[in-house]
Amino acid sequence: MAYILLVRGSEMATIPLIAGLYCGNYDGVTCVPNDILNEIKASLKINSWYKNRFLFLAGDAASACHMEAFGLRVHRVFDDAPLSIRRDAVHKMKHWMCYWAMRRFGEVLWVDWDTICLRQPDQQFWDWCRAYETPKFVYIPNYWATVNCSVYYVPVSWAEAMERSFSVEVTEPNDELLWAAVLPPDVRERPEYWWGRRAVNIWTPDECKDVDEQTYFAHVRSLSFASLIRKA
């Protein structure tokens, strides 16, 4: 298994970093779209350390085969997930994977494929993860779903809230809307729920200037931004 080992007081703690892949129903066809597979290939080239430091989770056997073709060791296949999760994997499988990992390991950091890592997480990063015992999300002003789950941390103290989120009524069963439904109503004004400069969202080349020496992860619209971000 791939873990980061941390010392917290006299305890030895482990925080898994996880990424996943799952099939979805697109125009009546169940598959992993080619653009996602191309994104994974580019991501592993840009972030070469992901391959050896992450736990890779697959929603189904086909997704596991795709990841193994990239030379990734699949830690678990979720073909035993509840039927409601498997029927709507596009919206719910990531949420289920994170819930499982949080219950299994006590805390977890999920990282989407469309990220660029500028600094590998260090003790300061993990200290912020654990601060206030709150989930941590990427903040995007006026984001449609309130929270962005491209890079997010969740501790086991939020297990009950995550369980509840699977059954809440939302406009669509998107994992970000499920999270927003169980967070405090004033979460936008609560800095303890956000990465701040540690993980930023970059949608345009002009926003590459938002990256600074505090930034560990950049969630990007296009991985082609990598050279611009590293120059910034």
C-alpha cells in the first residue's frame, strides 16, 4: 500500500492519497470516455510521483483494467458498491470511494486527475488538513455547487454527515452538491473548510498568476497549463 507516514506526537499516522476511475453511462453507452483516459495519461506524465504514492480505486472491472494498463496497481474494485451507487456512478461513485476510504483509514485526501502538483504535501500541509477536524475543499468564488472536490480532505469525524449526504434531496446527485447539503450554511465564510492558497483552481491561462510559493496543487481546466503554472 502507498501511504505517507507522519509523526503526530508519539503516534505514527497514515494519510492515504487516493485517486479513482469509474465507468459512466454516456448516451446509453457504459464506458470510460477517451478524454478521461487521455487526461490520466497526461496527469501521470506531469505528476510522475502519483504513480507510486497513491492508492488507486476502481469503480468496476473495466476501470481497473484501464488503470492497470497505465501501470497502476489497483487497491480495490468497488463492484460490490450499493446498487444505487453503481447505477449512477458518474455522480456518486467518487463520493462512495471517499466515504469508504475515510471509514477504512480514518482520514483521506482525494486528488482528481486534472491537477498539477507543485509541491508534494509536507508536514505543514497535513497539519492544515487536521486543523479544526473539518473537511477541506478548493474554493472557487461563486461556484455553482459551493464546494469544489478536485482536491479534498475528509476525517472520520464526518462519517455521519457523509452517510446522510447520500440520501439528501439535491437538484442532481452530484458529489459536490451532496457535500454542500451537509456543510454549515455559512461555509463560504468559514476559512477552516478551505485550502486557501494551498490548492487553487485555474480555469484560464491568466489565472496562473494565482499560484504562489504556498501552492501545493492546482486544479486546472487543461493540463496543458502545466508549463505556464510552473513558470509562474
